[in-house]
Amino acid sequence: MRAYRFSVVIPLYNKARFIKRALDSVVMQTRRDCEIIVVDDGSTDQGPKIVEQCSDLRIKLIRQKNGGVSAARNTGIEAAEGEYIAFLDADDVWNPHYLEVIGTLVEQYPEAGAYATAYEIMKPDGKIIYPKYRSIPPSPWQGLLSHYFRSALGPPPVWTSATTVPQKIFQTVGGFRVGVRIGQDLDMWGRIALAYPIAFSSKIGASYCKEDDHHIKRAEYYFTNPEPAFVSSARAAIDQGKVKSADRSDLHEYCAKLQIGAGCECLLDGRNPAIARKILATTSPRSLRLKLKKYRAILQTYLPDPFVRFSIRMKTLLFGQH
């Protein structure tokens, strides 16, 4: 019999400024039947030392050579003794009731392939954003997402630091894709959603703490990896006949959203209109909203850079983000 119901997996790479905050948020959970596995993915700062100084006996530190966040999460999954794997990034935090809410979902929806809660986004300036989820009943609500890919057309309802997965699910869908630096989490949740229902609670269980360099890194990645990870996974699932006919339309639109997002990253953050046009040309959205976003982005690829920069500044002023 396993000693813990939950195993918390925290990948760590040069997050010394934040790791103590993340660990404290786990230690202070109202539900304590969990082990805490921190996987040091070759950090060069003091992060691992800070973990070693923590006195909670449930904390285990595993060291490995740098292999990326997917490799670190997979290592944590393999070392886990718990029946359910709860993920937390080293720079994010849980609300004290997170595991308690997940436990309730587990008891009520044992057939689910993943359990997720709502989350808040904390920007570098301290501003907090509350995502407005799509095709999900208003709060308070919990249940199985009837149309995951339709919901995912808005802010992602399933986000890493607010998601827990039964360990047995990884035996079916496999681990996180090693070598994929951007979108490996969305790829995992999408692969699970293709095979299992996903349970969701509108209670805010975690805070997603954004960093200033987030978008720039994404743009640089898409220069050499123009296809989002889940797009290839979805294509493979369709070819193998693993997609339900009721999900095909939403899945098609969701993949278009991911591709348009990658194109916009390359244009707005990476300043590479040629690659942006190449990515955008592969999309075929059906909704008017995504069509407008696609063709607006294509138009911007032909504008001089100062005009593009001006549009970014105006959008930031109006909406606080791009």
C-alpha cells in the first residue's frame, strides 16, 4: 500500500528566487497526504541548496543533468509513490486548499484522466488576471468538461500548476515529450483529453506567476520549431482513428488557434515576418474570430517594423497584454 495519495512533482532549473515560496505553498496545504519530489534539472544557482535546507521530511530532491522540463517531470513521475501526480512549477504557488479541492474531484469523478482547478495569473508588475473560461458554467461549478477542446479555444482551462493526473494515465498516453520546450504541457493535456474526460473545479487553486522573458523565449523556439507540439499529436490521433466525430470540429479549431498563436509570437515578439507568414499559411480556421486574427497577423507581416511595434504598444495600453 502506498504511503501517500498524492505525489507533488516540481521541476527545478535556476529558480532559486522562487522555489522556497513554491515549497511553502505545498507544505501549508490543508490536505497533507502527499510526498514532494523536486527534480533538479542541472541548476547552476542555489535552488537545490535551498531545497536541501527545508526541514519537511516529505521533501525529496532528485538531481539530474539538464534535459529540459519534460525530462524533469518524467523523472518525477517515475519516482512517485502516490496514486495521483500533482504538478507545480518552481515559480508558481498553490492556494492552501488546492489538494483538498482535487481530492473532492477525485472522489466524485473517478473516471477522469485529469483533474484541474481554476487559476489566477500574476503578472510581473503584481497585477492579477482572472481568466474567463469558455464553454464552462459560471462559478461556483465543478464537473466533467463536456467539450475540452471547445473550452480550450479560450484561456486554457487545464494549466500545469493547477492539474493533477492519475499515475496510471501515463501508462496509456505516455510521458511528457522530451525535447519539446514550448507547449509540452498543452500537448499532454490534449493527449489526455482525446482519451479521457477531464474534471474541473471553478475554485481558484493556484497562481501562475509570469516572468518578463516568457514571450521572447517562445518566439525564439518557434523560429526552429514552427509547428506546436499538440498539432502533430492531434494529426497522429486523427490518422489512427482515435478522435471522436463529435470532437473533430473543436479539435480542428483548437489546432488552428495554436498555430496562429505561434505565428503571432514570431511576428510580435520575434520580429520575424517570414516565419510568421509560413506558420500562419498552414492554418484554416473556421470561426470568424480566428479568421480575423489570422488575416490581421498576416497583414502585419507586411508592415514596417515601427508600425508593428506601435500596434503592440497600443494593445498593451488597452488590454495590458498582447
